[in-house]
Amino acid sequence: METDAEVARSVVPKPIGEVASMLGLREEDLHHYGRDVAKIDLDVLERPRSRPAPSRLVLVSAITPTPAGEGKTTTSIGLADALSRIGESVCLALREPSLGPCMGVKGGAAGGGYSQVIPMERINLHFTGDFHAITAANNLLSAMLDNHLHQGNALDIDVRRILWRRVVDLNDRALRNVVVGLGGPADGVPREAGFDITAASEVMAMLCLASGPDDLRARLERTLVAFDRMGGPVTAGDLRACGAMHALLVEALRPNLVQTLEGTPALVHGGPFANIAHGCNSVLATRMALHTADWCVTEAGFGFDLGAEKFFDIKCQGAGLDTAAVVLVATVRALKMHGGRKRSELDRPDPEAVRRGLPNLEKHLESIRCFGENAIVAINRFAADTREEIDVVRSFCGESGVPVAVSEHHARGGEGAEALARLLLRHAETVQRPFRPLYDWEDTVEDKILAVARHMYGAGGVAYTRQARRDLAEIERLGYARLPVCIAKTPGSLSDDGRLRGRPRDFEIVVRKLQINAGAGFLVVLTGDIMRMPGLPKHPLAESIGVVGDRIVGLS
């Protein structure tokens, strides 16, 4: 069986200018990064849209993830290729991979099999340097903050109440909590600090949610970094760091254009994690895809309860976007795990285990309806899936009145997703109706959290630690209570306990802490034991990555 890398190398990509021309882009609109990659000038969005048909946005999400894999990215790619095959104008809008999971557990995030975006190795590794720019901008602010303390602390910053953390785009548990400034007076002011992963940084969120350069600069200016000794807020603007941060991010703000194995245009831009951040690609890339094609296929990370909820309540609410359809990906293998099977048992036919796992699918379908949206279910077929097992899912969807299609895009590319694409064309709204958000941003913070916990997770209620109660009071005092909530939660369960598969019931969500992301424009709500800096497994995938001749090997 061919590896993903071998499949990717078997394809001769189109020149990126040819891909751009499919979107009506001109050579002067592109900033080339070699033959196969380019950034797109943001001025394109100022031109009148040349397409006569209205553009439509399709969101791809999934049931609760399991180690068996669900395939949101491969489904998104396969669906886009299928739409192109049947004559539709389409552009993908995907998130950039992070080096953390690439070197850790998950591996690459450029799709797989015959549904990939290319050049796979470049996209999975350094790509166009966006993550490095975000890391540099974030850590420049940290350096300027610590330098301000060293140079006399004119802003009277309370060193015990510094909020801003450094970041690195790797899983490194040893950096979660550190002490800086050791060594003597010339080496700065000693204080406790720590690192988050770059994908979860507020700078990443600001870049992904910004409507343009001016909005990005305004977000940087209002970013809360610390408190002074009187309890007043200190911002990045107060530290005079924003001009330099903005300069580091100018190029990163432009969306990246690549292609699928079948030559379908793809914008891969921005990369927050949906379990510890808002989990969606950039607003600018989504708008660029909608501006230049009739269909934009995008995804939201992890299960619908995480990425898709934030997609609607944060991204769409803030940017004025709406969907024509929601595709919910499910696999027989994942449903078996939700039905109690172990990963080692998944290749054995077990229709009853699939049936026991259906409540998880059922809950996500209910969650989609909470937004006033109707789902299309895509059964992402694996080679070991039997007809009887697939029929269990088909029958359930039929009884629930939910359109369903089996997709074999991993093995057959766009051809294998044509049934899904044609189903989408029949059921997507020709006139978009506004989605219904879960909450109003003017609601209290507690009401917003409760709305998400009840409607998305199925929780009976929400409990708060003492620290969380103090954070709520601080948020109200500082005037940030009208921001939306970005709940950080385990992706492995609808609850905040990753061990509970299926559809847990009669549980509480425990909020242990809240963080103000004033620049991003949301409140981060930390639940359970979720952390914003992952660790590596016992045998990280980095152990198998290397170079043979001039080729990178081991990426998957």
C-alpha cells in the first residue's frame, strides 16, 4: 500500500499561476514561494467579484474524535475535488498544520491517500513561515515586557500578574511553567512564566480573526498583557510593541495558495487548535475563497462541539459569515469505539458496536440543529468497513431524516466523493438564511458558558472553582464580559473527561480558570485538565522522520 508521501510524489502539480487563474487571479496578485506555493495580495478582496453565481460556504465537521480517525480534512479535500469534477467553481479553505502534532501523535495534517493538498512536506513543515512569524511576534512582546521591567518598570507592572506567555510551535511539556530572569541583575527581573504552543497563542487567533491589516493592528494594540500594582490593565499598546509586531505579521496575513492532488485551488492559512483555541482557518482566507469561487469548502477542528461551535459563535458572528450546508463526518471505526470496542478490535465486523455508538452521532446532529442548520452526513469509508455496518448508519440517518452519502475519497480522490458532492448540491440552500447563534454576546459570561455546555456537550450544569469565580469578577470589573467564550476542553469526549466516549449524560462541566484575550476578542474558558502546551508521547512521530537523499521521509 502506498504511503501518503508516495501518493503525493506521484502527482506533477500545476504551476501555481495556473491554479490562481482558476480563481480569476492575475500574476500581479501573487507573491511566489517557489513553483507550487504563493501568497495572495489582499487587494484582491477590494475588487468586484467576477463570478455571476452567489458564493456558498460549506462547513465540514465531525463526530467526537477517536484514535481511529474521522477524516475531516480528507473529506473536505475530497468534497472540493468532487465538486470540481462535476463542473462547479470551488476553493478549499483549510488550516495550516502545526509542528506540535506533526512531530508528536497525529502526524501531518495535509490530508491523506488520494485526498491531499500539496506540496505535502512543505505544508506540514515550515511552509511559508506563518507560524514562525506568529511565534516571533508573540515572543517579541514578551521580550519587550521583560525589558520594560528591567529598565525601571515605568508602567508599574505587577510582576505577579503578568498574563502574557511565550510560545513555541512544538509539544514541550518542560516549558509549561518556567522561571525567567535568573543569573543576576544584568539578566532581567526574576519571575514565573511559561510557554503555550503557537497554535493556541492569542497572536494566532488575532491573525485568523482579523478582517485586514488595520484590524490586526487594532487588535494588537488592545491586547491585555498584565496588570499594574493598582489592578489596572496594561496592554501591548502601552508597551509600544505593536508596530514591530505588525511588521513581523504583514506577510503572514496574506492567505497561502496551494492545490489538491487533482489541481483544485486550496487556501491553507492560519492554524489554531479547536480544543485550546477557536480552531478555524483565517477569516481572510475564507473570504478570499468566497470572493473568487462559487463554493468554499472549509473545516472546523475536532468534533462539532469544539471547532464548529466556535466557527459559528465566534468566527461567523464576528465576520458576518454564514453557511449554505454543514457536512458531518462519521466513520464506522469511530462509532465502534464509541460503542465500546478497543482500537485493536476495529477491523472485526461488529454492527452492534456501531449501533451502540450512534448516540454520539445523534448528539452532534442535535447540536447542528441548535444553530438552525441541517446536516448532511458523510460516511468516510475505510477498507475494512462492511456493508452491514454501513447500513446501520444509513438506516439511522434515514430514520432521523438526515441526508447521507458514503464517501471513498481517501482511496479514490474526488471520484470517490461524487455522491457526497451531488447530495450537497441537492440540499445546500440556494438562498442562505442566517444561522441562529447559541447565545447573544450581551449575555452574561456564565449564561454563555452554560448555553454551550448544555446545547453542545449535553451537560446538566457548570461548576466553577474559586479561581474561576475570581476571574469572572475581574472580567466584569474590566468591562470584558460582553466578549464571546472560547471553551478549551478535551476533544476526546463530549464531557470534560476524555475517558467518557459515546454520549455521556448527567455530568457537570468544571471551569477552573478564565483568560481574557482582548486582542482576539474572546474569553478563554479552561475546563477539566486541558492544557495549552501539549506534551510528546512515549514514542513521538519525530523518531521516524528523516531525510533520505533529497527527500523528507516519515511524514504521514
